[in-house]
Amino acid sequence: MVRPGRAGAVCVVVVAIVTVVSHAFLGAAGAQSATVTLPPDVTLDPPAADVPESISRFAGAWAHGAWDGVLPHVLVVERVDGTGRAQVVYALGEAAEANVTRAYRRLTGRIVADLLMLELREGVSVVYRWGGDSLRGTYSSSRRFYSVTMTRATLAAATAVPATVPGAVTGTTVRIPMTEPGPAGQRLTLEATLYRPAGDGPHAVVLFNHGSTGGTVPTSTTLRPSRQARFFVERGFAVQAPMRRGRGASEGEPAEAEGTCDPEVLGAGVARAIEDVDAAMAYLRTQPWADGERVLVAGQSRGGLLSVAYAAERPGTVRGVINWAGGWTTDRCDEGGRGFNPATFASAGGRIRAPSLWLYAEGDRLYAAPWIRRYHEAFAQAGGVATFHLFPAFDGDGHRLVDRVETWTPAVDEFLRRLNLPSR
């Protein structure tokens, strides 16, 4: 679900960034360290008097930020010269779910105008834009795009940055049994990440559906909604996040078409994804920690549309739906009257009985605001009941609203209250 020519990783948790970068790092932290690790000889050399201010302002330590809000990052610009050459320490925290430890690397970058540019390896770059009291970083490769905002810090503060985002929750991997429909009836398993609150339960459950993979995000990537899981676990929910067939470590063949607007092909992909959700739902209903009568289905991007479609296709199975930036294709496929997204939402609106919460933001790389409104209108006019929020644009891709927990917390808390679901 990627618009050609638009840079960006769709629906991927940023811990994948370390998989690309950390193998090239010169230093790595021990597993017991609680902070992002910097080299023992890290220094801050004051810029010479003849270095232009446009260059010298980048010098120093920058911290208090995390890539896409989930991977802590520290940048130390140790020294700069009048040509714009910069020696930096690029350090990352850790991502337990991706089996990645903390690491750092010394690099030489260059400063041009408002930009500090680093090349991590061929085809992988990081650019920081000067913002007065902050640096806005973007990580980009042919397959991924992440962002971070950092503020100036003392060197002492930079060395004390926690290696993980405070309060992060770590999931465990489970295998979900599934028998594929049809005469062959192949048996396979789906990979899922499970997050649970304290206690034996049974807990209310959020079944979280991931977005697209196979375009800018490799099908082998396991997507884990760690930030969103923390929100729900703190409120007494368990969160189960399955990977659909052929994605992550799930068995089977991937069959969700990319790069087509053919409604029959797209519709077959949605129907097949519903089968995967059926397997995940059947699994959680057998688990003693899960309350099968208190289930929310939720998701981001393709997972958002899938959640709405699932609740319509399987009435009575869920208490409610949360849709973050939902859609199956880009709005390019909605132009010229083809309209797969609005047609799918309209079909669901005519059958769904569970209430839903729709959360979108302006500045979405895949869906322009007028199309987002049309999706909701199609759903509502067909009879669907949805509380709709179109948040203002923020500094980043609106399609990644799901990572802006602080933005949508009030709306989700109110939705949970109305459904009389746990919120401790």
C-alpha cells in the first residue's frame, strides 16, 4: 500500500532500523547496561573562532528523542571545521523484541546550510535539519523511512539516556494454529506477539492487525505494536498481534497484492486476511488469560480497514473496532471512480453492528484529507456507526498517527469508557 515515488515505510515498527545499522557499529553495549552507550573517549571540542555560526551551531550533544518514538537515539557532534566536516558519534538504544543490543558508531558527516548529513552505508542515510532548539532527523533507505526529533543536551545527560523507552512493554512470541480453507486444508501456524498485563486474567483483549508488508516493508519483517500495546496493557488489556500468512515468521504464502487497483484482486486479499483474523480469534478464545466476550479488533493502515471489514463480516464477535489510518490501497486507486477503499467501507457500514473509532491525521502520505473524509462518509451513509477524528498535521507522516499515542489517548480512553471496557 505504497504510493509510487513517496518515501516512507508503511506500518512498520522502527526497531527494524537497528537490524540494518547495528551490524556495522564499532562498539556495542553489554546486555546489562541501562543506558545508551557512548565511546569512553567521547569529547566535545569547541569550534574554532573562524567556523561559521551556521556550522558551529550543530556542535554538541543531542538527545531526548527516539526513532519513531520507540528506539532511543543519541547524537554527539564531537567536532566541526570551517568546511562543514563533522565528526559524530551515532548511538542507538536497544530493542529486545528484535534481539538487538545497544551500539554506537563514529562517522564523518557534512554540514550544508541547515542540514547535517550522514551516510551509514551505501544507500542508507540520516539527515538532521536544524530547527533552532532542536534537530529533526530522518532515516531513509530504499525500503524504510523513520523520523526523530532531538534537543540539545549536556554530555552528562546524553550518557544517561535510557536504552529503552521508559515504560515499554516486551511481548512474547506465540504460534497460532490454522487450517487453510479449501480441499487441501493445509495446516500451518501464524506468528503472533502477545502482551499481557499482570495477573492470570481473563483479560479483555485487543486483537491488533498490522499494515501492509511486501512493498517498502519486506514480507519477512515482524511488526510489533509495542507502543500501542503499552497503552492497552496499562489499562488492563492483553494485546495479541498476529502476522498474516507469509509475513514475518508466519507460514503460508503472502497473497495481498501490491501495486494494483483491480478490485477483484484487492477484494480477494481482504477476504484472505479475514481468514487469518479468524484463526487468531479462535486461538485467543481457547486461552485462559483471554475473555472472549470482551474483544476489540484494531489495526493500522491495511490493518485498520481489515478490522472494520472483519467486524462487519463476523457480527457479534467483537465489542468494538479501532481504525488507525485505515485503507487497503493508496487514494490513487480511489481516483477516477474506481474507489476500492470507499466501496469497502460502504459495504462494511451496511452490515457492521459494533461501534467503531476512526483515527486519521492530515499530512498522511497515502491518503489526502478529502479522501479520508469520503471513506468515513461512505461508511456512515451506509449505516455504520463511527466516532471520527481527523487530527491536524504534525511534524511527520500523518499515516503514522498510530505512533503518536499522546495525540489519540483522550479519544481512545473515551471510546473504552463508552464500551465499559477496562481502563485502570
